[in-house]
Amino acid sequence: MKQIDIMKYKNFLWTALAVATISSAVQGQARMSDTLQQSIRSSSKLTQVTQMAEKLVQSGFTAGDGYGEVWIRDLNSFVELSTKVNGQERTREALLMFFKFQQPDGNIPDGYIPAARAGAGYVYQTSPYEPDYRSHKNTVETDQETSLIQAVHKYIQATGDRAFLHIKVGDRTVADRMHDALQYLLDDRFNAKYGLLWGATTVDWGDVQPEHEWGVALDSSSHPAIDIYDNAMFVIAINNYLDLIDDRSRQVYWTKVGHDITKNTRKYLWDKKRQKYRPHIYLDKGSPFPNTFDEEEIYYHGGTFTAIEAGFLTKKEIREAYLRMQDNVKKSGAPSIGLTVYPPYPNGTFENKGLGEYSYQNGGDWTWFGGRMVQQLIRVGMYEEAYEALAPMVDLVLDHKGFYEWWTRDGKPAGSASFRGAAGVLWKSIEMLHEQADSNKSKQ
């Protein structure tokens, strides 16, 4: 999709178009019970996990022990904590690095790493602005650009550093480069038939496609598809971008784009009968999976969390989604609603052997995403449910004395240790609960 002619929308009301939020997200107005307030304020578990998260993120910006890179999708989930423990300058520089590796078409890499350590098998890119580093991109994804814009928004909200938007990388400011990143998605990843973004077929928010033994790069075997996660991330990023810029023409343009994506996700991805999001809309090559199972029965937890953050669901639908997730947890035996999907894709449907049933992104339990649902429950005033959902995640961290990338069905740690994304979302969730407890107390 190429740049839309701004003049098409000259009859829009300017006052409406200047609003930074597209969808009417449900705001939490409920009062927190006295019992819950007391539980939050007196919980030594919450205090301990907060302290552990702050200590971990203070030690660096890489995703975890198993990663040498700083990844944008991970940094996006602990950037607020980083501003507290690493300070404004260090966090600003970590974000700026991604713009230094932005490509001429606007696309943003997944991560960057010192050149001397760039040996993991990726196709690495160089930058004239950072010759001692290299970057790479998992091209099956469609969330690197949106993750960076969300991270910038969180950073500026936490620090008030709006001057960051005016820093120049080459001849383009950060604000210009944010626009370029969003535009890249419309130019390179937009399907005109459905009016939505596409990516490779993966599990929910995952970055592994089924047709390859590694599975992180688009190639001739890939099956392009549309899913809820990519499009919800896009709308969140558009909302965040609109909240930061003053340029009227760009407000017109991106408000219209965001409105259309929001409308089309409901039209094409929401399964009204099943009251859930469809896993995929397949494009020219169809599905890569055998027809011996019904993919439409699979419930995507992470994509649903993200859709709630984008403002796509009503409060009634959010409550129903939460109950469905908890039911999936009981049926699967997983520790928490961080469960990626239920039921999982059958063994053998992914060439990558790490994606068997209830493994990694195919039914593993990820606090990194489950914590985001806790935050959305708090935002809509579902405080009891938020505390209930948070409890098993906190217990996993304390029982195993650390933050891990994901958890097995029987609650064992898996993947990278010292996983900063998990630390960031739990820290944020606990902070939000304390804010609500303090706010409710002051109103008594």
C-alpha cells in the first residue's frame, strides 16, 4: 500500500483528527476492595519480585542469558523499568541504536550486537552510524517497527524527554523515522483485499514458521497470512505515534489508517460464533498445516492480550476472554494465562523440533506475555482478576529464583534465564497494582 493522498480526508474535522487515541479503550473505573488493597500493600512476594526485576534490568539490555543481542520486541517490555534503574541517557541510547540501523525503506531490525559477537547465523547488516555493531531481522515477523514506536512512547512517558523526537540520525529526525517505520509496513506488509497487515504463518505472536528447521526468515516455502497480533500491534503503535506528534497532515493520515485497521480486524479476524480471533487468514498459498485438524479451534492468548491493549474488545468481551483463558489453563495444565495457545498445534506440524506440543511458542507458558494481560485487566478495573492472574507468575519466579523465558506445562523453567522481558512486564504489573491500591485508598 502506497502513501494515501491526504486531500482525500480534507472534510474530516480537525479537532477529531488531532485526538491521539483511535479506538475507545475501556477505562477502569471500578473501586478496588479494601481486602485487595491490603493484600497488595502488604505482599512481601510483590516486593521481592519488584526488587529482583530492578536488579536484573540494571545489569544490561540484552533479552536474557541466551542472547547476545538487544532485541526491540523485548526492550519494548522493559523500557520503563530501564529508565528507572539505568537512567534516561542509557535507555535513550539503547533506543536510538535501532534508528541507526533503520534501512532506507524504513524497516527496523530485530536486534543489534557488537560486531565481534555477530556469529549466530543471521544475515547481518552494518550501519555507518555504528560501525562497531551489527543488526539482523527475523523477516517472518511484522512487529519490529511497531515495537520500537511503542518503546519510544513508553520512554517519553516515563522521562518527559520529548527532545528525543528531534534527534537526527543522518538527515532524518527520530519523529520522521518513526513515520518511515510505520509507512514501511503499509508499503511492504499490507494486503489490499483485507485492508490488514500480513506476515509469515507463525504461532500467535511467535517468530518461527512451520516450513523450515529454523524458521525465522521469509523464503519461497513461506505461507503468508494475516493474524490479530501484527495488526493490534500496528494500531497500538499508531495511537502512540499520534500521541507524540504535532504534525497535522500526519495526524490526518495515521488516524485514518488506524481507523481502517481497527475496523478490518473486527470484520475479518473476529470469529463471532466462537467469540475469539481467527488464528490466520491465509493468502495466496493457503495453509501450511494438514487438514486433519481444525486450526480455527485454537485460541491465541497473546494476540488476544494485544487486541485488548489496542482497544478492540469491549469490557464484556474482555471478561469473557479472561474466563476462556483460565479455562484453557485448567484444561492444559499450564501454570498461568501466559499459556501461548490452546490447544497446541500437533506434533510434527513444525519443521523446527523445538515447537512440539506445549513447547516454546506452541503452548509454552510465557510470563512475558501473560503479564501484559494482567496490565489490561488493571486498566479496565478488573482488579481481583488481575491479582488472581498475577499470583502464579510471581510464584514461578520466586520458586525458581529468577525470571525465565518460558515455563513448561508442569511449571519448570525453560529457555533463556535472566529474561528481562518477563522482569519488565511483572514489574510494570506490580507497579500498576500499587498505583491503584494507593489511588483507591486516597479516595476513602
